[in-house]
Amino acid sequence: MRMAFVTSVALIPLMTGPMTTRESGAATRGAATVWASPQVVHYGTVLRDADEPGSQPNFTVFIELADESAADIDPSSVTLNGLPALLELTAVGDANANGIADVMVKFNRSVLIATDGLIKISGNTRRGGCFAGETSVEIRCLPVAVDRSDYPIEFTTSNMPDPQFDGLSASLNVHRVKPVFPRGCPNVSPIRALVLVHGRTIPATAAFDLGMAAQLMAMNGPAARGPAS
């Protein structure tokens, strides 16, 4: 009796940048005043910088400490939503001209790929303290929904480890998950695709759906969960 093979995969367009995080180990935490430039960022520039680091203008953050000790900040410890700053572009000044020193740190725009605009800054001082502060920016053209589709790819098996399984009809069931962008953002699209293949006991549509796709595609808004069949 000749058998047909059926398997499933999930296809997820990727918009993910670096995901390495770093936490401060300092014991005391102080409040920091934080602001950013630019205040409006197009999501397309974030995606392009994730695909080609350094291809877009840097994203700048200014940090001012309550005890006026910003000059004591260790630049190598500063993170934005857990991602590190560009150390070679750090400077001490008084950007808002209020007479209190602040530190300017810069980041690749790709650090904004998994946020809806909320920015959390943290770091350490050289004297052993640590600080944290928040601000926000407007990010235009963020995904507004998740689109799903299911379709089969029919093929005939060949070059199987056991020759008796060559020449059989087989079907590859594809479950595709992709972000949907606002109508006014025609030039924004995922930068990569990720193909996930299930194991022997878990169907792909159950294991690879919105739970993982939300992180990979930087989806922060509500979206309906797809079928788990």
C-alpha cells in the first residue's frame, strides 16, 4: 500500500532586530530625566536599519540625573529597552540649556523595532549607582493587524532515505502569518521570512502562531488568534 505524506510549516515574515538584553547589577537606583530626538520616527527607517545596521540616522537620547552627576554615567552600561548604546557617539553637554549636565547617547534605530513608542533607559554610574527613566516618541506606520492564510503545496517525494517512499504524492500545508500596515504606508514591509517546521507530535499551526509572531513582528496591538488545527 502506497502512502501519501502530509506535513505543515509556518511562514512568518520577520521584522526583528537584535534581541540581546542586558540588566544592571547595581544596588541603588535613581530617577533620570530622559528625552529623545527625533520625536517622530517612521517605522520604515527602523526596519531598514534592522536589515542594514547604520543605514539610517541614529536615534539620540539625552539623560539628566537628579543629583546633576550625568558626567559620571558609564556609557557602556546604558541601554534602551534592554539594548546597548553606540559607545563611540557619547558626549556630555547641556542640550536643554537648563544649567544641568546631561549625557547624549545614540542608538541604531533598530532598537525601536519592538516598541510602540515607549522608551525605557537604564544604566550605571562609575560610582556604583544605577538609574532609570522613561520617555516616548511617535512611531508612524506601525503594524495595525495580523493577516493569516493557509494553503497547500503539492509535490512528489524523491531522494528519500528509504527508496520505497520515493514517488509518493505529498502535501506541505503552509500557515502564513504576516503584519498588516496602514494604507498610508505602502513602502513598509517585513525584511525577512522565517520558516518554522513542526516536530513529530505538534502541528505547526498550533505551535507557530501569534504567540511567537507577535514578538518577531513587533506587534503591540490586539489581534485575533488564528486556528490551532
